[in-house]
Amino acid sequence: MPGTAASHMIFFIASMIVASAVAGVFMGTSIKFSNDLKTKGNALSNDINTEVTIVNDPSAMPYNSTDLTLKVYVKNVGTTTLAHCLTRVLIDGNYSSSANLTFRLMDGATAWGNEVTLEIIVGNCTLTSGDHRLKVIVEHGKSSTLQFKM
């Protein structure tokens, strides 16, 4: 009888150790899964709440052929406040370097929030007569495209 009690005690302790290890693995996996869901949810929320549109008139683009500048007006129509320094511009598929972009918020705004228009002056921009395609990309991968003719 004393030998049986000792073996039962050893099996009990072993089963408690195994149960604790399994519970620890499940707990760690649950926490990681929860954090991943939270991250994905935040990214999806930013994606849904971010939207911009180019508000230029495609038949009258403000292009200065003397100093090779194009003025682009982009309105934030989403609910997310955007960082204009993260904005990228492509003209006919060609990337405009950040050094060639000048940003100015319109109407005295201090941040590029909802319903605020951003003026982007694209420097060193040579446009020939004909059809062109302008694409403005903002944070969270959202973009707006405009076809225009010079």
C-alpha cells in the first residue's frame, strides 16, 4: 500500500506538470492570436477610413511650362488625418522624387484632416501635349488617379 500511494503521487505530479505546460502553450497562443487580430483590425480601420480624391479640372491642369511645375490639388475625403509628407506622386507612371514635391495645406489648415485640400507642386515636370495620367498615393496605400490632356 505505501508503494501504491507513492506511485499515485508521482503520476499526479507528472499530470499536473503536463497540464500546466499545455495550459501555458494555449495561453501563449491565445495572446498572440488576440494581438494579431487587434493589429489586423487597426490596419483595416485605417484602410476603411482613408480616402483622397484629386480635385483638379482635367481639362485645365495648372501647368507652367516655363518653370516646369504642375499644381495638383488633393482633398482628404476620409476621416483619417494624413501626413502629407508621406504622399507620393506618379505622372505617366514615373515617380516624382520627394525633393521635387512642395506641399501646402489650403485655407489656413494646420493638418491634413477631413475635407482639407492639399496643394502639391510637382517641380522638374516636363509634360508634352497629349494624354497624361496622374496618380497620388497617400498613407495606408490609398490613391486617386486622374486622366488629363495637355
